[in-house]
Amino acid sequence: MLTAGFVIVQMGTSDADIAFLALVMKEEDNLGKALYIDSLIALSTLRLYRRLNRQELARFIQKSEDGAGRVLEALVELGLIQSHGGGSVRSYTMSQSPHLQNPWAACRIYPSGGI
């Protein structure tokens, strides 16, 4: 027998990432619209893991590899991330573009080793 109940949601708390928020707000301002949630997840995941490929992002956004590839390529076109390599070895890192330096500089992380 089912009865009415309550759902309790707990969310972890941490300090706000002001640099990431500034980046997102600046880009959304430039675009004149909000970034899609998949793009925000991709940017956040790239900052955490430094380098991603389509297969890895697909797991985070819970979409196909093709869908993840479209998200990543859209971010490349916006200049927010860079692509490296081609085909099955294509990977992505945060952009080192000068237009991102102000809000992004405080939290920029570059991959170790050569690109």
C-alpha cells in the first residue's frame, strides 16, 4: 500500500566559485542567452579533470558520445575550450584564449606535459 510521504533532499555546501560564475556570466552576456546545462557540466568537468574526450563527457552528461561531441565542439566554437588531436584520440582542454584571462585567470589549470 502506498502512502503520501516526503522527500528530503540534501545538498553539499562549498564555497562559491566566483571565477567560474564570472566566466559563465560574461559568456552568457556575450551570447545574449544562457549556456545549456550540458555546456556548464562540460566546463566544470574540464576544470576538474583538465582534459576530457567525448566518451568521458558522455558519462557526465548522460548522453551519447555524439551528443557529447556536439557539446564539446560548440564550446570550441565559442572559444571556451580547445581541441587536441583527431578521430578517436581527440581530447579537449580549457581555452588559453586572452579573452578569458580576467575571470578565468584565478582558476585556470593547464594540463601537465606537452599538448
